Amino acid sequence: YALALGDQSKSRDACLLKAELERLGGLEKRAEYKERYQTPLWPLCQSLPEVVVNVNKIASLLGEAFTEAPLPSVFSLASVLARDAGPALAKDSLDVLVHGLVQAVSSKDADTASAAARALDYVFKYCASHLLEGLAETGWPSLFR
């Protein structure tokens, strides 16, 4: 992600989600990317404070999109969302995001499964306290019960 941000990569004030959308916009030329990811997410992530305010909507959009034959390159969006605003995620939105990633990990396409697993790793890293909260009482994730 340092390549996408340039000199801003060392600043914690930088919005990684916006930078990643810009980077992917230069790489992904498919209409599917623009329709499912760039168009709905772009207005929600113009700054880090906007990402924090809209984190639940963004996570839900990504989680739902990941369940519908995702492009392997887009899983990095979940990684940077977790880094930008992971602790601000509500449990329901986090469950939707994780559910989409887990479904993608079980994909028969190796590139998709690998990219989803890497993204899931970042989500676990930055959202661990939310994911483990209430594990003994309710089990996790609640969507798979």
C-alpha cells in the first residue's frame, strides 16, 4: 500500500481506502469493478473521518459484493478498510464482511481464495477484539449458526 500512497504512507492520517480505490481504478478496467466497488464506495471514502463515519455501510457493501463472484484484486479493499477503521466497525457489519470473505476463501479459483485469505488475515489482525468478543456465549460468526 506504500506504493499507492507515496509519501503519505508513513502518515496515519492518510486514507488507505481512498488510495486503494484509486490504485485499483488504474488497474481494473472491467465494468464490474466500477459498478460494484468504485461507484458506490468512492463518495464514502474521501477522507479518513468519512471512512470512520461510513465504515459500517462500506463493510456491508464489500461483504455483499464478495459473495457474488468477486474479482481477486478487490479483496485489498477489505484489508485497508480494516486498517483504516476496523475498531469502529459494528458487530453486524463486521459479520457481513467476514461472511463475504469466508465464502470467497472457499472459492475454487486459487487466485480468489488466496486474495480473500490475505484480506481475512488483515481483518483478523485489526478487528480481533470485536471478533473475539462474546465468543464463549454466542459462538462466531453469528451468520453461520
